[in-house]
Amino acid sequence: MTDELARLCERHGIATSYFDAFGMRREASARSLIALLAELGVQPGDDAQQAARALPAVVVVQLPVAGWPVRLRLAPSVRRVHWRIRDERGTVLEGEGDVGADEAAPRER
């Protein structure tokens, strides 16, 4: 199993090993892990595509507004996110936060 495959499995909540009925630890085959990821719509090597699917294509916000929610589609194993937004004037906002936290504090650049 490659490191990339292990990271994808971790990101999507798929265990890469298990204990059998006799208490022996068994490693899942790469073929099995790839098949499980495919059932979730994930293919190894498409990290950029997965990241793009995590966000809606467009969020329309009427000003003035102090903040707005953006619903993310993330794997259950994701605990922290880093984000960056460039508005139509070129202003870049970025920040990070824990998944499920009420607010990920932005900083303007």
C-alpha cells in the first residue's frame, strides 16, 4: 500500500487493517481499499478534485453581512480545515479552524 492510499483511506474513514476472529492483525489489500474508496466516489490521485467537491461552486452573499456559513462536504476523519477565499476585487482572506467549531477566524491578506 502506498502512502497516498493510506492518507486517502484515513481521510475518508476507511481502516487499512483489522483483527480477524483469532486476534491476528490483517492488512487490507490495496485492491480492497481502492474498491472501498471507489464506492465513496474517490479515486487515488484525485486529491484536487476531492478538494473542489468539498465546497459549493458559488456562495452568494448580500452585503453588509458580518459572516456567512459555508457547508462543507468532508470525510468524517477530517478534523481541521485551512481555507482561502479571493473575492472579486482580489482581496484574499484565509484562516483555519477545527471542523465543527462555530468560527474559523479569518485574517485578511
